[in-house]
Amino acid sequence: MKHSKTEYRGGEAIKLTTRAIELVLPTAVGPRVTSLRSLTGEAGNLFLEFPANEQRYHGYYLRGGHRLWHSPEDIVRTYQPDDEPLGVTLLPKGVALIQPTEKLTGLQKGITVELLGERTVKVTHTLANRGLWPIECAAWALTMLRPGGYGVLPLLPKGDHARGDLLPNYALVPWTFTDLSLPAWQMRRDFIGIEVARAKQAQKLGITNYPGWSAYWVKGTTFVKYSPVIAGANYPDLGSCFEVFTNGAMIELETLGPLTKLAPGQTSVHVEFWAVFDGLDKPGTDAAFAKSLAPAVKAWQAKLK
């Protein structure tokens, strides 16, 4: 792994590179990861890139890529701008970025990115309460991915009623604008598929329990993110530990940490692991999911332990 300097929208940025992948992290704004590329595939930047002349959304530049918010979503608290230069610490395997404390919330966001191998990334998110009173919130890690691909939300293994599996083990949480009859949603036996190009309007879905990973396939390259679900934890949004959003122009894979009441000086930590695979089949069928994507993820997770 090597560090190098680059730029993002005219400001300074850091590039992290292995022989297989490349990441770009701005240091003039953020903390963000604005680019993730496979150097052995043809997909280019897997992350969504907004143009430099984008308009603010509720006062906030979306920019694209990966960001850290705090949940539950609030139009004022969540959308605090991240337009100031960051504190930067280079690490042997990556970089740690920390923003100035948000003036209106008293929260300070940090992201540490470490390359654990040629194709594996560890992303540690922190929310620190620098204010004078307790704040209840959850870390919310959102990855905006480019359009044209196929998203996968795996489901837990099936039970057996005859064996005595009598109770539910997860719930789906639709938003008020979600319509599961639309062709963007594909309900499979072992996963929910999201055909991004067929989403003609905004759609969002949460889940309260799942295997902890999700994936997005585009042009022969697959991005996987994994964050273990904490049993018994109190998650926001009716218990959602994972959420997916799409509007046809992009897809967001979002993991959440538990709701935590942070006392002044306390910090919550939320960890994700990312992987990038080339050459897996598009996981749009039960057979492709079972024979290509699921075994690749299982083998990768075994190496994380």
C-alpha cells in the first residue's frame, strides 16, 4: 500500500493504492471517500461523483462517494455542512481524517481508512460529543454508488416450520414513499435485488436483521460492504441496522450503528469492511447469487476473522 497526493475539486486529497484498488479521500473537506476503483477491472470509479458545480441540498454538498452522517435523519441536524479542512494523520496502512466540531450539534465526525490487503478496506467511523449535554444519535455510514448496476440485500437463512421455527427473525421497514410493487425491487428467495435503472422514483427500504453485508455489481466489478449486526442493540428507524436508497440515478448502501446517548466527551465507533471483486456474475438470479456472489463473500469474511 502507498500514499500519494492528489486533488479533489481543486482542493488537496490523498490517494491510497494497492496493486488492485485505489481510493481518494479529500482533506480540504469531509471526511469523505470520493473514489474507489478496481485497477484490474473496467468499471472505473464505483462511487457516484457529483459535478463540481452541484447545488447545495438543504445547505449540504452531497458530493457523492462515502460519507458519515448521524441518524435519525433531521433536515437541520443531519445536513450540517462538511466544507472545512480536516485534521489528517497518515497511518502505516491508511489515513485518519477528523473534521472540526459541528458548531450547531457539538458533534465531531472522524473516518479512518485502512487497507488490510490488496482488495480489503477497513473503515472506522467515529462520532464524538464535544458539547455540553448528552446527545442521542447513531452513526450512519452511507455509500453512494454510480447508476447502471444491480444491488443485493441478502436475507437470513430460511427456517423450517416443521422443525419448530415459529418466530420471526427480521422485519422490513419501508419508507412512506416506498412501493415494493415497482420493478426496481426483485424479491428473491435468499436476497432482495435492486435493479437501479428501473427505479423511476425515490425508493428506500430498511431491514432489522440480516447477514451484515450488502453488495453492488456494475460492469463486472462487485463492491461489498460488511458491518456485523449487534444482537439486542437499539437501532434507529424502527430498528433498521441497514438501509438502501435508490432513485435510478444512484444507489446508497447504508449501515447504521446502535442509537447511543453520548455524554459530553464520549465517542461512538462504527466499523465497516469493504471488498472489491472482479469477474463475479451479475447476481440478478438465485443461481448467480448462490454460485458466485455468496461463496465469494463467505470466503472473504472467513479471512477477516
